[in-house]
Amino acid sequence: MKRLFLPVMLIGLCVGAISASANDSAAAADRTTPSYDMKAQSLQDLQIVQKKFVDLANTVPTDKLTWRLRQTRVRLLRSFCMSRVSDIRYLL
């Protein structure tokens, strides 16, 4: 079983590398221009998102707009976020 594992693993890695290089060359060869204008589409998407945010802000009651977390909760959340960032940096 152990003798069979290494050759099968090497063959799998070779096949994966060959298929990945074939995909990269196919993607690099595609130089066609998109059928729509990217700038106009981006502006339209931003306007849609802006409308959604404004509609959401208008539905929230005005007395709730001043709500804030208590200071103890802010400290707890900040320390939790910092610990997550340090975990991610450690893993990288």
C-alpha cells in the first residue's frame, strides 16, 4: 500500500500541473473585448447599491440612528478582532 501511494501521488500532481498550465494558456490567449462597457456597467451597479443603502437608511427610525455599543462591548469586540488578525498573520 505504501509503495503504491507515492507513484499515484506523483502521477496526480503531474496531471494537475499539466491541466493547470493548459487552463492558464487558454485564459492568456483570450484577448476579446467585452460585449458591454465596463465603466458604464460599474456606474450602474454603484447607483443600484447606493439606492439600496439609501432605502435601507430611510426605513430605519431616526431615534435608532444614534444607537452605539456600550464601551465595554467595544473593548471586547476590539480585542477579539485583534486576536483574529494576529491568528491570520501567524498562519501566513
